[in-house]
Amino acid sequence: MNTADPVTLPDISEAVALRPRLGFLGLGWIGTHRLAAIGRAGVADIVAIADPVDEMLVAAAEHAPDTLCLHNPDELFDLDLDAIVVATPSAQHAQQCMAAFNNGLAVFCQKPLGRNAKEVSEVIHAARAADRLLGVDLSYRYTEALRKIRQLVRANELGEIFAVDLVFHNAYGPQKSWFYDRARSGGGCVMDLGIHLLDAALWILDQPVVNVTSRLFHHGTPIEQLQSVCEDYATARLDLASGAALNLSCSWHLQAGRDAVIEVSFYGTKGGAAMRNVNGSFYDFIAERFDGTSRQVLAEPPEEWFGRAAVEWARQLAIDQAFDSDIEKIIEVAAAMDAIYGHANA
């Protein structure tokens, strides 16, 4: 088991006593949050943190006051570590992950693992060759709402799923400039937001994608898939081998009357189920099961899920640092992303 297919973990109190030694590479908001979550859970020793910006190091060190602070990320590889957590800009992920595997370290990486399926495949090949655990921060899998829906779908309680609607609209958008540079980010709102919901849908349905069509927009104007500009609105239709249709819509800076609109809806021959955010929240979700015009609540806030992927990866690392082949399933997510961006053979 690894972060590609989370399940209820066994009692590993003795294994956690091993406390794997971690280094953190990249200490922006996401990296610092993951550091704090792992620190609170007490599942690993945070040995070193690395970031070129002093302010980032100081802020992160508040969550691990005895840690070694480094400006040069390469210095992490000279330390006695078991693994590193990567939360740098997307263009650096593949190279940094492979460097870690070449040094015998396990890795937990912020999404996306790579900017395209080629990079993702190369990283996974390196993890397999090094026989080291790889986790990717596809964090929405760890919401109780999506876990409950997955249980219903896998138990066939909703019948044959024939339609899935995936929506992620963000009224704001990234604050760092590299997000808007496709060479550095790999893409715009689809790479930033849509990847979470696409991954969740394929994780729940376990069906291969057989066809993809998409439309991308920048400031309201349609753009070509391979233009260098990043999309801030996108729609995509993905057809699965089962015949089901996935409809994806996502955006940055959309005037939607609230901070965010996040919805994942599954419709089957015997019923439906959906997760949606509450009052525009980025963090609070409710899940409901539908039967005709009636509905049943499956999960509701509050829930501390946001750092759960990193904590469960660290727990698994304490048990076994070896490569887990379940992570290979995210190659299909990356291939579907490539098709949305029009470079399926990249």
C-alpha cells in the first residue's frame, strides 16, 4: 500500500518508533504545511530543511526548531536521511526526485510529479530501479467524502457509472509567477486544479481513458493546446473504456460569486453520489448519496484531511521503504493530462 491507494492503516506503533529521518526541499505554503502535519503526527524526525529564501527557512523552522537549515538543496543528499519531501516549482520535481532515488532515498512529492507523462514515467522508473517508496501529494483522495463515495462505487451500490462531473473553479489563482509560465509549470488551471479531480475520478473508477477532447481559454479567449500561455479556464471530455463520460471544468480567477466551486459527482444506473465544498470553502466538504429525489449525507465537516497524504506516506515509510507498484497508476492520469494539453506523445 502507498499514497496511490490509501486504506486504513494497521497498528504500526512499533514501526513508527523507527522514525524515518526526513529532509524537506522547498518551503513555500505547501511544503511548510506538509512539514507541520508530519511534525504534529510524530511519525518522522525532521532532520533538515532546504530553501534559497531565508524567510521561508525561518517560517518553516518554527515547526521544527532543532532542524538543520540549508540554502543549497544538494546538501540534503550529503546527510544521513531516509527520504525527502519535495515541494519546489513543478519544473524541478522530476529532476529532484530522480536525484533522491539515485542517492537511495524515498520521496514524497507535491503534485504534479512531472509536467507530462514522460517525466512522470521517468521518475517512477527511477523509484522502481532504486526500490524506494514514492508518494505524490494528490491530497483530495484523502478526504472522507471521496473515500465514502469510492466505497459505494467499488461495492457497485450505485450500479454502472455512466457519467462523472468534475468542477474546480478558484476565484483567485496562484500568486507566484512560475505558475503562469507553461515551461515551468507544465500547464495552467488544469495542471494546478483539474489534476486533483481527474486523479480522484480515475482512482475511484479504475477505468482506462480511451478518448479525450478539450478546450482551453486565456482571459476569455480560446487558445491552442500547445500555445506557451497557460489556460485560466478549461473544459474537457474524457471517455472511459467502460463507456462512462467524464466532464471536467476548472478555472482560475473565475467570477463565480464565492471563493471556490468544487464538485465531484458520480451518476450510475442505481443511484448517484457527490462531493461538494461548503460555502465556497477550499477545505470543507460534504458528501451525499442520491436515490431519486432523496439524499443521504455520507460525510461532512469538520475534517483535518489536508496533510493526510504526507502523514500516511511517512507512516508507510516507517514500515517499509521499498517501491510500491500501485504508484504506477498515476501514469494514466499524466497521459490524460497530456491529451488535454494536446501533447499525448510528449
